[in-house]
Amino acid sequence: MKLRIITIVLFTLLQLAMAQEADYLFQQGNTHYQNGEYEQATEDYEAVLQQGYESAELYYNLGNAYYKTNQLGKGILNYERAHELAPKDPDIQYNLEIARLRVVDKIPEPPPYFLLSVWNTAKNVLTLSQLSILAIALWILFVFIVVLRWLVRKKFVSQLTRLTFMPVLILLLFFTFMFAVRFQEHTTTREAIVIVDKVDVTSSPSQDAQQVFSLHEGVKVNITESSSDYYRIRLRDGKIGWLSQNTVELI
């Protein structure tokens, strides 16, 4: 019993020490950035990530530091990661758009159908974690209404549960479905950013394969398959091909 308590205490102290070190490195990175020492700032921020900590602010600052050192690919990569955690943050969105303007390859995206565009906008209003919390809250509320309807026979309560039953059920089904769609996208869709100056995309995953087109630093690609040291990618305009895994980094 004593050994278990000592182990828990030591583990807690270790976690606190790691958290303090991560905070120190983050603040040190901010100081280096403010002093124009951008390479040192990237090292500090990357050290925080290596300890298992992440946040929109950390990725945003790291993206800024990489952008300042003209590492466009890694700058966009970290802006994208920050955007995933805080999709409504105007500073992240602005810097991401500015960085994208410097990307050499301008890949056109076919305009989506109106209804599809509305749906994509609606399902991305909330983050995946926010959708999960909302869905769980609606499930709890729905169960509470059902239990209340069964156990309480008072007229007022009966009328209240009858009026709220169907709206809550509709909202529950809608947001549960939306969460399921977003979760499926999150687990199956893989996107990456090209982090090298230029990469040749080939027709197959081999060194002697025919080159089909080239991509430059900062381009976002969809990963559809992997084979050995290669990824099969798809661009927004429908082009497909294979490239070396060490030329891109997953968002």
C-alpha cells in the first residue's frame, strides 16, 4: 500500500515537473520570437510538442516562427494544425491565408453544389469535441425526459415532456448523425503538407516510375494510400500520383 502511494506521488511530481518544463520552454520560445531569434523559437516550441503537449496557440506560434525562417511548408503545416484546434480563430485563419498566397502551385477546386456547400459549412461550425459534448448532453436530456415521463404523473410534467420529447429527439438524431460524419472524416481522411522545395509525383510507388507532375512547398494533399516509403495522393482538382513519404508531413 505504501509503495503504491509513493509511486502515485512520484508520478504526480514527475507530471508537474514536465508541465513546468513545457511551460518554461513555451515562454522561452516566445522570448526568442520577440527578439527575432526565430530558429531558437522553433526549437523551443518543437521541444514542447515532443513532451506530448499541444494547443492552438503553440501550433500558431510555431507556424509563425517557421514562416519567419522562410520554411513555408512547415509554417503552413502548423497553421493547419492550429486551425483544426481553433477553426474560428481569426488570427490563425488570416496567417494561414497569407501563407497560402506564397505557395507556387495554385490548384483549382471545382465549385461544390450549393446544398453540399451549405452542409459542409453547417457541419464544420462546431469542432469535433464540441459536437461530442453536445451529442452527449442531448442524450442525457432525452433519457431524463423519458424517465420523467414514465415516473411522474402530474399533468404539468406530462404536458412538458410531451412538448419537449419530439424536438429533443430530432436534435439528438441530427447532432448524433453530424458527430458520426465528422468522426468518420477525422479517422479516415488524412491530409499532408509538402515540406520540401519541390517533389516529383510519379505514376507508381517506385524510384524508376514515370513522373506525372511536380508539386512545390506548402501544397496540401489528400493521402489515399500508402505503400512502403510512398504515399498515394489526390489533389483538389482530381490529379493522383505517388510521392515519397519524407517529402510531406501529416497535418
